[in-house]
Amino acid sequence: MALLTMHFNSTELKMHTLVNVIIPDSVRIENKPLSERKVLWLLHGLSDDGSCWARFSRVEHYAEKYGLVVVMPSAGRSMYCDNVLGQNYFTHIAEELPNYLSLVFGLSRKKEDNFIAGLSMGGLGAAKLALTYPEKYSAVGSFSGVLNLGPLLFVLNDDMKNEFSFMIEAISDVDNSPLNPTALLDAEKDKDLKIYITCGLQDNLLITNYLFKERADELSIKAHYTFEDGAHTWEYWDRHIKLFIDFMLEK
């Protein structure tokens, strides 16, 4: 497989940024253009960047096995929100980057060809994007994700309130906030979205996953859940990115 690192000027971020893209190399392209391939949008966690999935997991191996394109953007510590010091990370990944890569590489914009997933903060971002735009993605995966913002109200210290000031107002109305994945659940909109949720039993974010499941169950929204022994580690996430890819491609 080929791993490309692209540096480009983003209108939504008002600066140069980078995105890593895994595509088939000349040995594995098999005369099948990128426009005919499935695309996995893979989001990083709070202390990571767009290189970490390629560095710390075997996602390139999995992409090779299934002939996938994998797009790994960088989003800083934005919680995948808009209006972060004037930068729109949510819109960047939801609209700007797909439009740009469609023009550059011809990546498919079809719902059935696009999947999104992420770990920790990236799980939050993937869930927000897929539940806001279920017409764009056919499956979403969250690995140790922040799937309910309610519990954060009890752990925010002064430093966190200062850093994530762009989220404080939204968290205060957590049950109706468009930043809260649990609040975005909608039985009608999400009926065709495949949802994969996993979190380790030793992970501090487990409660946010339980609250998400509780609300989804109330709405009779079907999802695949795995809560098992595991912590907030790459060993856990590497295991589940493989399982998610199997899940998203099964008929």
C-alpha cells in the first residue's frame, strides 16, 4: 500500500494542515480506480494527530486486505467542533475534506462507499459526524469514544474549562446539544446506519458508552456493542478497527 501525507491550505481551518491517506500502490491497484473503492475516514484521539493510526495500529495491513482507501485527518484538540478559535474542524471533515479529496483523487461520495470511525475523542467526532449526516456514511465505529458529554460535567477542572471553553455552553444543555452524540440519536434518521460501539471495562469513558446505549435502546436503534476487558490502549483499538472493518463490509 501507499501512504501519502498531504499538506494543503484549508479554508475552514484558515491555515495549512495535513491529512494522511492510505491507497493501493502500483502492485495492488489491480486497475481498480479509487473512485470504485470503499473509503474509511479514521479519526484520532485527543493527544494524537493524523499519523497515529498508521504508526500505532495495523490499519495499513487491513486496508491492503480489503482494498480500502483510508483517510486520516488531523484535528488537534478540537473535539471535532466548529468555532475553535475561529477554526471549523467539524465542517472541515464533514464537507471540505471530502469535497477536496473527491476532486483530487475521485473518491466516492456515495453513502454505501463511506464509513467513519475513531478512538476516544475520535469516537466522539465519528459519532457526531455520522449521526448529524447519516446520509453520508453507511457505518460508524467508536472505540473507547466519548459518547455522552454529561459525565464530563463532574470532572472538568479550571484548566479543562479554559481549554474547552467552546464546549462549555453546549455541555450545560447536554440533552439537547448537537455536540453530544447521545442527543443526536434519531430512530428515523439512523435506521439505515450501521453502528459499532466498543469500550474496555477498565476504561474511564465506559460510562459514556453505557449512557449512549441506554438512549439508543429507548429509541429501538440497533447497534453492535462490545464491552469487554480492556483499557484505553492501542492494543485494544487495533483489535477493534479490524473487527469494525469486518462489520462494516458484511452484507
